[in-house]
Amino acid sequence: MIDPETQWVPEADEVGDDEEEMPLSLRLSIADTLTLGNATCGFMAVYFTTTGILIPHLTGSDESGMARHSAATAVILMLCAAVFDLFDGLVARKLRSSPMGAELDNLSDLISFGLAPAYFVLVYGMVARDAHERVAAVAAIVVLLTVVLRLARFSCVTVKDGTFQGMPSPFGALTVVSIVLLELPFEATLLAVLGTAWLMVSRVEYPKPRGVLAVAMLCWIVSAMGMLAAWAFDAPSGQVLLQTGCALQIVMAATIPLFATARRVNNFRDNRRENREARAAQLP
């Protein structure tokens, strides 16, 4: 801007603060940084699945140890993504979050808990001896699309506080990779993966990880990392530890909704009893 009388041009440092400030929508908060860590872990999980499992298989390499290390690393990265996803919500509730927070969270979850586990299933179908590649590809697409639908529904549907409608995508992703690592027969693996995908878009209620449940979930993730590390480095009983951890993950995925259902039934019974007592008290 030039003053017509003095021909004076303001210096850059004299421009108003409002013009220099970055728009609020473009500022990253601490929670957003954690969310980006989530996305990075998901991408690196795809990288290790490709370089350590798929490429050695396609090139005819017999280095099974590298495949084991890479598979464990990929799953550990998904676990790290789940930790980032857990903490970004906690931080966002405690501190200010940017207007981009919700969108960043959905996009990061799509990478870490949609693309990464779906790609893991796809590669499993290519490298496992008893697997059928095209059928596994269809299962991988189903996993990816159910996560897409779940995240879209999560943005549009309001549910009661303290619960998720359907299995949360981080929990679903970890369940899917646990099913693959358990090395069941192909048909059983396929059915279990499809069942997990259905749970993610179902109306089955899962509790949100808050308070004691969040601490328990964090402890479980750390324990799972330890089991994967023991398996990757061929520690004594490492295979048993891995199978035990995978089996526990699948059991929890199947049984946790039963606790939510039991709680809902108990609440319904308590409400009916209170209503009967209230009506009885109103009678002369």
C-alpha cells in the first residue's frame, strides 16, 4: 500500500499482526502432531510388509528370518499407531485442538487401521502356502472398505457417550493381523477376518478406552509388543507367546461386546424396577 501524498511504502515488519498470523485452521496442535505420528506408523507398516515379506517372496529368497522380523515390525508399528491414536484423543480433550483435528484423525486411521491391515491380509494371501491370492484380495478389500464406512459413519452418527457403535478400527486392525499371525487354515482365517470386518460396521457396542480401560489397553499394547519382539528374535517359547497373544486378542474382540450388552440389560432391568416402584408409590 502506497500513501498518495508521501509516497511512503510501509516496511514488512510494520504490517498488522492480523495479516501475518497463520489462519487458525492451518495451525497444528500437539494432538495433531500425535495424529500425524499415527499416519507415519501406518505407512511404515506397509513399507516393512512390502520390503520384508512381499519382495523376498517374489524374488525367491529363503530368508525366513527377515520375513519374521519384518512381520513383527509391521505389527509393532500398527500397535504404535494405536498408542498415538489413544493419546491424541486424550491430549485433545485436555488441551486445545485445531479445527483440522477430526479430519486428520480420520485420514490417519484410514492409513494405519484400514490400508495397513488390509495390505497385510493381501500379502498373506500371496505368500502363504495354502492361501488363495484372489480370495485374500477380496477379503483385504472388504477390510479396507469396512474401515472407510466405519470412519464415515463415525463422523455422521452421534452415539451415547462412553461407547462406540461397532468395533473401533484400531481394535479391528489388531484383531485382523492377529488372525493372520495365528496361522489358522486359510478358510478359518478368511471367515475370522470377514467376521471382524462385519463387527467394525455393526451396531454392536464397544466401550471407549477411558480411565482404567485406557490404562489397561495401553498395558495390553506394551505386552503385545513384547510378545512380537520375542517371536521376531526367536526367543524361547516365542512362538507360544505370539500364539497366546493373538488368541487373547481374538477372544477379547468377541467377548468385550458381551459385557456391554450385559450392562445394557442390567440398566434396562434397573429402569423397569424403578418405574414400577415409582408407580407403586403413587397409588393411594
